[in-house]
Amino acid sequence: MVMDQDFDGDNVEQLISNIRLKKIVGSYSVTAATVELLKDIIINSEWKTAEDIIQILKLVGRKLNNALPIDASVGNMVRRILKIIREEYVAGKENKLEEAGPQESLHKIVTSEGDIEDFSKEVPDLKMAVLEHISELQMDLETSVDNIAQQAHEHIHANEIVMTIGKSKVVEAFLKKAAETRKFDVIVAERAPFFHGHELAASLAKIKVQTTLIPDSAIFGMMSRVNKVIVGTQTVMASGGLRAVCGTHILALAAKYYSVPVIVLAPMYKLTPQYFKSNDQDLFNSFVSPEGVMHYSDGDIVDKVHVYNPVFDYVPPELVTLFISNNGGHAPSYIYRLLRELYHVDDKVL
């Protein structure tokens, strides 16, 4: 039985606090901090078998998930590392069987079907193998944005007009990479009331990309001139739908009307086995102060209305044309296969 004292709960609480207080900002930073925490737990916890560390990490995962339901990449990394542990355990057992001799190895595999999934047996050097695999995962995370940006020349062509919304680091890197070899125009919706689109427009203008900043209300009017829409996302749901910044749904609907392809840039760590539940907005969305929508100085009006300012939109998969990850392009219907490759079925619910 794994108890709370088998890992340092202070580090878990510190990560939760840092994310809530915005000391760690951005999907990549949150993901990298989570992996570092889990790696530290694997190194410093007392465990002998794969089953022991799986239980410890599941306990940590539940705690993180309950505290940070919006930050899906936290749970994704717990599941990813659990899959790594399971893979290294199986690989270690197979090596052990091979050392016993080919005939004996084959006999044991045939006569003990299912035994390989018993994670309670000790495997030599399991911790070292798991830590090496996690280091490879960290390198993959570090290069994910660059790997996506390298594909820009395949999707953005000369003299095209591209529309996006708000500011996404991966979209910014993607557009800048394309701008190195060809000229094209970018239309940026400002994403009120946060106005992050202003930052992206200014950044692109500095490298001489022809950029037009528009209010969100002008998205539909401008869409008829656009060749493709390129956006980032906070999370890719198991259905292929998106949890993306508010305004993305409007953008995707306008693109659908004019038959403009919608390309979503999403590193693999943003894929989650969770589904969108329309009746559970508290777990899917977050709501911030409505001051940017309606000023508190409008006292007479504020007293008479309820104003909601959601951070995210749900974009259904039928509005998405293509996902581009650090592993290449994928259709929304292929997401389920990627999830099976990334996460073990037993870790879907932590």
C-alpha cells in the first residue's frame, strides 16, 4: 500500500502553487516543470518494483489533476511517464528471459500469458532505464516547437493570406520560419478583451511580415480573402476537438462557411484522453474578471446583468482540417491512434 509519505508532497504543492499564481506560465513551461517534478519523485522515492512507482505516480497524478483541472498537460505527462515505466518494465523482463536462453524464453512467454503485465516483480536497472527514457522525453519536449516550425514551408506558400487569433508561441515560430523563405500576409484577430493579438502583430511586423490587426468582430468579414487559418490550442481533446482561446470557435465557424482550411499547431504533449463535457464547464473552462468586457465604472448596468468572461472555447473536430504536431500532420480522426501510442489504457483515469 503506497502512502502519502512515500513522496515529497511539498514539491507537489509547490508546483500547484506556482502554476496557480502564474509563476509558471505557458503550456511548455507547465509541462517541463511537471516532468521535472515526476523525475525527482522517481529518483528520491523508495520503491523496488514498477507497481510501487506506478502507485506513487498515480497518487501524485490524482492530486495534480484535482488541483489543476484546466492544465491538461500536467495529467498528460503523468500518463506519459507511467507508459514509459510500463514499457521499460516489459523490455527489462524480455531481456531477462532472453538471458535464460531462447528455448526457455519462448516456453515462458507461451505458458505464462498475461504474466508479463504483472508489475510486482523486480527488474534489474529499471530505475536507470526509466530515467534515461524520461531524459529523451525532455529533449523531445524542448525541440517540439522547432520541429513544428520546420514544417512551415510545406503549408504556407508565397502570396497567401493567413489568419490567426491572439498569440501562440508555436504559431509565432511557425509564421516566422515560413517568412524566412517566402512572402505572405497575416491577419491577426486581436482576441479581446485580453488583446494578445497586438503582441503577435507587433512581433511579426518587426521581421517585415505584412501584418493586419483586426477586431474580433471583423473575422467573418475578412475571411473571404483568407487562404488558410492557422491557430494554436491549449489542449487537444480525445475526440479531436480543441480547448482553445476564446474566439477560436468563431474563427473556425467563419472558416467553415468559406471553406477555408483550419490548421491547428499542437505539440504531442497537448493531446489528452479526456473528452469535452458540456455540462461540466468548471472542469473544462476558467472564468476571469469581466472588467475587460464591462468596466466597473458602469455601475448602473453592472448591477443589473451577469457578465461571464470565459478564457477558452470548445472547437468541435469537424471544424478542424489538420493537426500539425512535432511528429507530422494528422487528421482529427487519427487522434485516437496517437493517444493509444502515447498513453496506456490503464492510465486513462489516474
